[in-house]
Amino acid sequence: MNAPPIIRTRSLAKTYLIGHVRVAALDDVSLSVDEGRFVAVTGASGSGKSTLLNLLGGLDTPSSGTIEVAGAVVSAMDREALARYRRHQAGMIFQSFNLIASRTALENVELPLVFSNVDKKERKRRAAELLEKVGLAHRANHRPS
Ligand SMILES: Nc1ncnc2c1ncn2[C@@H]1O[C@H](COP(=O)(O)OP(=O)(O)OP(=O)(O)O)[C@@H](O)[C@H]1O
Ligand SMILES: [Mg+2]
């Protein structure tokens, strides 16, 4: 039997209300993505790409429809569950970096592990290892600017 898809949406819709104008950013989006696949979402500006990614990443909630990721129903999660989902399962690389200006590179990388209650020594070790991996070890103690 085939493994179930890692991501599945059914009839996903997101409507924004601007004043009293309704903007259908997503309308009836049903898709599935198998584990290990790389998928690019392409389309004209304003076609709903960011809206879709925000929903898949647990940053926003749909107006209707369902989202399942790795067997969990993301669209039914409350704020607390979404926070845990973002911390442990969803990774997002933003167009703007969203780094914290007052923290060093090492501290920025370390931050999610602080919220996960990983002990300090282990946090530093893992953050340093990741910076090393992307060729930024020599900038570990520099701030983003
Ligand atoms: N927070 C919001 N409030 C109101 N309308 C929004 C909001 N976010 C997006 N929209 C509208 O929803 C539609 C889809 O926008 P979205 O940002 O998802 O498109 P996009 O495909 O990511 O575009 P781009 O290629 O420019 O990044 C657009 O009409 C946009 O104006
Ligand atoms: Mg966008």
C-alpha cells in the first residue's frame, strides 16, 4: 500500500474582508503532496501563493476546508496546538529574514530551541553545528546587520 500524502488539503478556501469587499484569496483548493517531494507553487501576483503557504505553515486559519499534515488535522488546531505545530513540524523560510536585530547569528538560530526547552549547552552545540553547515561559523557572534 502507498504511504498517505504528507500534506493534503480538501476544498480549502480563504476569504479576506477589506471594508465590505470580499476577496477570495483561495477558492476550493484540494491538493496532496507525497513525502520527500519538492513542490513549487507558481502563479500570478495576487493568485494566493502566500495565502496557501501561510495556511500550510499554521500561521493563518482557513475560512473553510481542511488541511492535514503528517496525519494531523492542522485546520482543526487551536492557537496552542498551532504554536506546537509551528515549533516542531512546520519549517518556513521567509522572503524577509525575520531575524532578531539585537541577537547574534548563533542566538537567532538557537531561539526555537529555547521555546522547546532544550538545555543551554545542547542548544549552543546544535546552533553552532548548523551555522557551520551553511558556512556562517565565522559570523556566529555577529548581529544580522
Ligand atoms: N491580509 C490580507 N488582507 C486582505 N487581503 C489580502 C490579505 N492577504 C492577501 N490578500 C489578498 O488575497 C489575494 C492573494 O494574495 P497572496 O498574497 O496570497 O498572493 P500571492 O500569490 O502570494 O502574490 P505575490 O506573488 O504578489 O506574492 C490578493 O488579492 C491579496 O490582495
Ligand atoms: Mg506572495
